[in-house]
Amino acid sequence: MMGKPYSTLLRLSAPIHWCYGCNVPVLSKRCSLCGRDTMRIRLTPPGDAYPVLYDAQKRALREALRGYFGDEREADTFLPRGKLVLLNEIPHVDAAAEVIVDGQIVGHLIFDPLAKRWRFKPVLHGVSRILDLRVGYYAVVKLPRIARRFEVHRSHIAEGELPQRKGEFVALGTANGKFQGVGELVRSGRIRVLKAWRSKKYVELGARASFEDVVRANAGRLEWLEGEAIEFLRELRAKCSERPAFVSFSGGKDSLVTLKLALEALGDVPMLFNDTGLELPGTREYVERVAEELGVELIVAEAGDAFFEAYEVFGPPARDYRWCCKVVKLAPISRVVRRLFPRGALSIVGVRRYESGARARSPRVWVNRWLPGLISASPIISWTALDVWTYASLRGLRLNPAYSAGFARLGCWLCPACDIADFVRVEREFPEMWRKWRAMLSRWYSLKGLSGAYGRMELWRWRRLPGNISRFLEKAGVRLELRGLYRAVGVGVRVFSVRQAGGEAVMRGSLTHREAVVPLLRTLGEVEARGGGVVVKGEGITLTVDADGRFSLSADDAKRGLKLLAGVWLRATRCVKCGLCEQLCPTSSVRVTRGGVTVSGGCVHCGACNELCPLVEYAASDYAEAVLSQLSEGGLADGALSS
């Protein structure tokens, strides 16, 4: 089901227009190149289209076109070389984008995650062009109209060129010229209609525009955007004059543009780069070169090998299991910010609302949840990707070389938010790095008893498979059951029984490492010694732990109660030394040493350390859910999960 952030993103629509005289995209109603009015083009929301500039991008598009048309000449006839092309990312099981040429959507560039190749799917004006030119796979049908899911039989086809392989796309048009569509070849030469619409006409524009023309056509808007962003930063600086400012610099295009704007607005301002230990090779060197060339002070936060060390405890991260963000992002940044800016700071960031569902809802200025002394602000919150690309060109900014290698996004190269298309690119460019990661994943698959299909589709990226991924796998004949899969190391908390009593869940069980666990129980509530054991009373829970490790846990919410107990056990025995609990404890009662976590008598049981800890938020939560699920189904004999 679509979540609120994603729904918000779909309601956004970037203001992309087209000047049909100059044949360029323009982000305003008037073209700065010729002065004529432009026309709005309708793209799939949020419409954050970007230009195809680099050879690696062009090769992927040409590869897909050759695969579809089967002939280089026909591919070039359909989309002549040298044409300006935009891509607009769209929802799909993997990477996919609308292909925009001459201000018209001609197809979808999609990555097949099973075949590991790019494919081209003609749509809208591209179908019209195929039917006009009689190139590629097409069928003119003797039907008054066509509709989605209808199957076209061979007897319906008046004229056409059909593929031999099932699953290939076919451009469709009715003989009366009223309807067009796209289908795929299914059994016995039939074509199942995937989508249909009233006929469109492709208009080929004669002007051959370059990206430099795009920059000139948008010059007026870019000057306005620059001025507005600089004024915003100066006004914000005046309001926060007591706070030092810095630019959060990732090495990507958005943060580079933000750095340029901040330097123009505020003069000398340092840049903070967080080296997660998972940056693409060359990014650290690029960041250092930018700082040197611009004469900017560079502050570096270091995660070191924190990811790979924590991986042994957590297992692989997932889109719904992002322990890595706390371990390699929040923790090192927090250390540096608290050391250099103990009284708070103004962090200038390159966040854009067209990037993601979460960012679509972001205000322009906000206070960091975990670092309340840090005010964050984005001068480019309303900029589109095309704004960023054209502004970088206008101001002659040197972009990260990773873009020219075909990487659309920079950051952690093994991020679970990546598509398989991204991973294929990483494997091609940095094979040894990818082999090491693949070996780590393979060991985890073996440990968890997961099938080969799990690895082929990189399904470690989810705890729960989204509906579109499940449907794709089912269509491909792959069936997987992930419910109840626990990702992290084993937890020495065994639950023997769960029952409801007086509106509470009462769990009985036992735990190992009692001597290490008991000192941390004070983070859950008041601890009282009783008969060789301890009793803990906290918000929504009452816990009794006997001298032999047997426990009774009463909780308003069974999952929350078990999560907290398992979380304390993990903190006591499997601490990954990120240090977040120590950095953000309001009473400075927590210490993290090489030996683990200690909590002093100054603890006020606020629970902040447990809320912050990635072991509690992710591993313990995952464990509690899996244990309770299997207990409810009677499928867990001893009330524990192995690693």
C-alpha cells in the first residue's frame, strides 16, 4: 500500500515546459533564449527530469533501443543521434524512466532485474512514431478500439512486425487511427494490451539543441533562483547570528550547488563531509579537491569500518531496517558537531523536495530530531534536478567524476535504497569491492537458509517485500516466504509463554548473560533488589529477573516490552560502539568503552539511550516481532531465534 510520503511525492509536479521553437526544456513560461512562450509538458509526478549528458547514460539508452529494434539503423531512425534527451524516473520494480525527446514522451527505459539488462518500452508519442515509420515491433489491428488487458489474436492483425520472444513489447494502433497502445507478446502469438489511449501524433522538431542551449534558455530563472537562495541564506544567518554555520557536503551535485550559494551569500563558511566508509572510490579525493580549489575549510566526520563491524551483529540493512544510517551517518556527524559546535550550529544542506517522499514533506528550515542544537536549512528545497544541472553548468562547477561513469546518485554504494541497476554499475566499475560484499551476503544467505533467488534479486533490501516486487516474482515463477525472518545475531532472551491478563501481556522466559544485563535495566525504570533477583518498574512494563536468569515481563504492549528487554540484552552483550547513547544522554550517565556500555547512578530512566540505540530500534524490534509471530503460530518450540 502506498504510504503518505510517497503519496505526497506523487502530488508534486515539477514545472517543466518546452520551447518548441528552440526545442529545449524550460522551467518557466518564457524561454530566455528566444523570448517566446513555452508549453507545459505532462510527466509522471514528481516530474524531476534530468538531461542525458554522459556517454555511460547514452550507452544504456542505445543498448535498450538496439535490443528493442534489433537493428542499429532502425534505432537511429526512431531516435536520431545528437537529439537532446531527458529522463524522468518513474515507479517500477527496478530503475525506470520516461524518455522525453522533442518535448514528447516516446518510451520507458526500464531495467530488467532478472535479465540484468536495459529494455525499451514504447509509449504515447513513441508508439505513434513507430507506427508512422513502420520500424520496430508493431501491429495495426482490425478493431474499432483496444483496451487494457484485451488479448489481440493474430486474426485481428491487419499489418505488423511481431517479435519471436515472449514478453517483448509491441506498439499497437487501430486501423481506423483512433486508438493506440502498447502490449506484450504472450502465448501463441497473441498480444496482451498493457495500456491504451486515444491516438497521439508525434511531431518531430527540426531544431537540434545542445545542453548549452538549455542553460541559456533557463538563464532568467537560474538568475532568479540564485538571488532568492542567497537572500534566504543571508536572512536566515541574520536570525541565527549566534550560531556558526557550515555546509553539509556529500560530494553530489545538490550539495555542490548549495556550497556555491552559501559561499556567495555568507562568504567564508566551512564544509562538513561525512565519510561513511561506503563512499564510491574517488569521492573523498573529489571532496578534498573541491575544498582546496575553493579555499574552503574541510571538516571530516569518519565512520571508518563501523558498517562492516556492525554488519556482523545486524545482518544486511534494508529499506525498512536502516540501522546503517545511525551507525555510519548520525553517530560520526553527532561526534563532530558536538565537539566543534557545542552550543549549536546552522547546517546548510542540499535537500530537494522532488527527491523522495520524505523530503517532499520537508520544510525549508527544521530542527534536527537527534541533534536539537542543530538548525538545518535547504536553500534549494524547491529546485528541480534540471535547475541543479543547468545552474552547475552556468557557474562552471566541477562535478563528481562518478556522474560521468553513469551513477545517477552518489552516497553509500551498497545502500538498500539502490536499484539492481545501480549494483550492476558498481560491479562493473569496482568488481573487487562488489565481490567482497557479495561474499558477505552469501554467508548470510547460507546462515539464514535463503534460496538463490533471494540473492539474484537482491532481496536483502527489504524485510517485507513490497507488493509490486512480490507480483513481479510471482509472474517470473519465483515464490518466497519472508515472514518471520530475523536478520541479526541470536538473542539470549527466550520466551516460554505469552498470555493476556488484565489488559497486559505477560511473558515468561529466561535470559543469558544476566550479570551483564542487570546493570543496564535501570534504563527501563526503577530497579529494586528482591530475593536475589531484581524488579524493574518502568513506563508500560514491569519486569522481574530471578537470580538464575528466569524472568516475568508484564507489558501494556507485548512487542514493545519484548523489544526493550531484548534491546537491553543486545546493548549489554553486542554493543557496536557507535556511541550515540553516550553522546545524547541528557544526564551524561552513559559511557561507551571498549568493554561495552555502562550506566551510572545518575540515570533518570528517560529511555533516550534505548530510543536512540540502533540495536533496540532495529535488531531488538525485529527479534520481538519474529518471536511473537512464531509463538502465536505455535511454530517456535523454545521461544528463541538462532542467529
